[in-house]
Amino acid sequence: LGTWGTWVPAGWRLGGALSASAGIGGKFGAPEYTGAVRGTRLSVRNFLQGVNVTDGEVAIVLQGATARIERFTAQAGAGTLELGGDASFGASPLVRLQLEAKRFQLLGRVDRRIVVSGNSTLQIERDKLTLGGRLAVDEGLIDFTRSDAPGLSDDVTVSRRPARAADPQTAQARPAAPNARVPTIDMDVRLDLGEQLRVRGRGLDTGLRGELRLTAPAGRLAVNGTVRTAGGTYAAYGQKLEIDRGNVVFNGAAENPRLDIEATRPNLDVRVGVAITGTAVNPRVRLFSEPELSDLDKLSWLVLGRASDGLGRADTALLQRAALALLTGDGEGPTDQLTRAIGLDEVSVRQSDGEVRETVISLGKQLSRRWYVGYERSLNATAGSWQLIYRIAQRFTLRAQSGEDSSLDVIWTWRWN
């Protein structure tokens, strides 16, 4: 099959050997077929898309007015795919297929990996197509931080000028072809997202759980069900927000689900975060806090981890940049790229408080939900200071510091109006 590579779309590769022999007999109104189709070491590859199916074996027998699949297997990754079924020809053709996947790797790219298991049935008649089954995602990763090849924007349409007739005066419109009869589609497929599906990109890093039902009323795809997040974080405003609740509810149209997402900054004395509601086409993003605070205080707690009282010039500039991010989108800035590259959660430069203004560089890493380690050093100092912070509870913190001033502090915070 490798010799047919020029006939397949760009990027796809075929491999293996396929042989076929057939004979036809019977009458013109009722033909009978005899023969066989056999294939060994079949493979289909597209490394750009992550498709790599190998070791395919095919054995199809033609007997009279029927065809039967004796063997159809393939491998991808560490899993297998088996296909069985039969077909009958004649005035009322009918095809029945049964598919069984066992940890079959649909996609194997670095940023897109999907492994599925399950069963599915397909029945094709002259005027009807019936598809059913249940599939489960054994493991998967969808990472859309890596961009695909460039392409035309959605608002660009390429139209080709029609060929001009030889004689416009006598040219006549070609009669329209009669509409082909479109078969009806009866689909009922259940998709279980399993326990090991993860999505990553644009600041989001979380697991996905849930079950979806795919149907096709009136020939259009409809998706029903709820996809919920399982833990994870959302990077926004220079912070890693913890996803407390994340629900994407499908109720028909697959391209416009309803959103109910809430992410908060951890280890604060107040609960503050970002809430996303609405639909995918028209999302609504807002800041929230418990107890209710002003918009400036919400943004200050979210970005700086403290109230807006006594903000310095550098802190005000940081809040202005965060407010601008609300309007300009979710692109990753150079500072975020540097922080991610060196494996830290915080890299900042600020001016110290006091009569003598000094430039202080701070580095920090959140080891877990409760443990945090940080290092600070002034550009004019000969040594810096290390901090190890343990979050005992919402209002209690234990802090150990070493450097010019070594100390062990137990901090209790109480806020009131």
C-alpha cells in the first residue's frame, strides 16, 4: 500500500500489503459474489496529527449476496481495536458492524493524547444510519499551549471566479441536479471521560470528569451532559488560583455550553477569586469576595494578597496592569514565561517601605497548599533572608525566617470594619 502514498492526503502514510480476489455470477437482477480480501501488516500514520495505527490484519470473505468480516484487528500504542460484522447486497443493502476498543490510542501527540476503550455498533441501510455504543477515556491529555500551524482567520473567505462561458449570448444555465436523498441518522453514543483526562493551556491546568451523550436529532449533532473539573489551577493576574468549582453544561448545541466556573486565590484571610458564568459564546467574567469588598480591594487581594490600604506606587502600577489584563485577554507575558521556565511561582521587584527606599527582589515557590518558601534580598544588602511559611488555618500562620534577622513567628489575623 505504500506505493499509493501519492493518492492519499498530505501528511498521511499507508503501509502493509492488501490482496483481493473476486468473482461475479448469478443473474443481472440478483448478482452473487465470491472471493476474499486479505491484508497483513497494515498501517496508517500521520505524525502531525498523532495517528499511528500498526499491525493491521484483515480477512473478509464474499459469499453469494453477503460479505463477512472474519478478522479485522489493529494496534495503536499499547491497545487493540477489533472490528466484526457482515453485509448483504441486493435491492435492500444492509451493513452491520461491531467495534471493540481496548486501551486503543486514538491520538499520540505530545500535546494531544487520547486512549479509549469501549464498544460501538453501526448499522447502515439504504435510507438510515444507526450508531450506538459506549466509549470511555482511559487516559488523555489535551494541551493547547502549543499552537497549530498558521491558517486563515474565520472571517476570511476565499471565493474563486467561475469560468466564463464561451459565448455569453447563447450560454444557458446548466440544469440543477436533483437533490440526493440524505439518509436519516439515529445516533446514541455515551462518552465517559474517565478519571485520567487532563486539559492544559491558557492558564488552565485541571482534570476533566463527567459523561456526555451524543445524539443527532434532525440530522444535527447534539451533546447533553455535564463536564466538571477535578481540582487543578488557573493562572491569572500573576497568581495560581485554585479551581473550587468548574462545570461546563451541554444542553444541545456542542459549540455553546453553559459555564459555571469559580477559582479562588488560596491561603488568604478573605475568600477572593474569579467567577465565569454565561455561555462559551458570551462568557461573563467577574471578581467576587467573601465578605463583599470593593472592586479595588478585590483586585488588590487577588493580585497582592492584601487590602488596598496604603498601596505604594509599584503596587498601584501592578494593579493597573492586572486591570488591563481583564480587557486585553489571556496572553502570557514575558514575566510569566520567565517564572514558568525557572520553576518558581513568584518573581517580583518592589520598593521597600520606610524612609530609605530600597529595591528588593523576591523569589517564591508554593511547595504545597500549606507550605511556601521564599527568598528576599535588597540590592544594597550583603545578604538576603529566607522564609518558610506554614499555613496552619485560614487565620493562623507559622513563619520561620533566617538571615540578618532570624525569627520564628506565629501570626494571627483578625479583620473588622
